[in-house]
Amino acid sequence: WVHGNVNGFSGDANKIVILGQSPSSVPVDVWSYAYVAGPLVSGYVSYSGKAFSFPTNSEALAAQHWYGASAMLGCGFSGDVVPCMRSKNFTAIKSAAARVRAPVATSQAR
């Protein structure tokens, strides 16, 4: 939205810089890798964090969280639950995802 509308605010779409501090610096750093071929911004400022600052979830833990949320919505705890999940509205999915808890003694940023 900013890239497409900055001119209306006397801005320059070729001079957009995004900034993030602490945990918000992680997605700023990720942007620098995500749009290499066609950058949407000209600069990135990441204060106190980068894409690899926090440990990532294992594939098993990510699956456990996915199926935990899908089970809360009545879509099951195994197999292909994607068609069922697609039938749910955003608010229900968001609510189920919020009830999935991070393991004890891990970063909430994960």
C-alpha cells in the first residue's frame, strides 16, 4: 500500500525505508531476503535483531501446532486438513492459533 500510494503524500516510492527494533527487526531483515529480485523498499534498518536472532521451530513442533489449531476447529489432528481449514473464517483460525501455546522455556517470538 505504501509503495503504491506514497506519491499522494509527497513521498518517493524509490526512497522507502522500513525500520524495526528488537523483535520487530526480525521481519525487516526477512524482507531483505524475500524481495531480492524486485525490492519494494530501498533500505532496511534492523535495530537489535536479525532473521536468525531467535531459534526456529522444528518441523515436528510446527506440525504439532498446526494440527493442534486444526483440531480445535474440528478439522482433525492428522492427514490433509487444509480443505477443512480453508472452510473456516479468519477470526476462528486466529482464535485457535492464539490458543496454541509455545513450549515452556522457549522464545515467544517463535
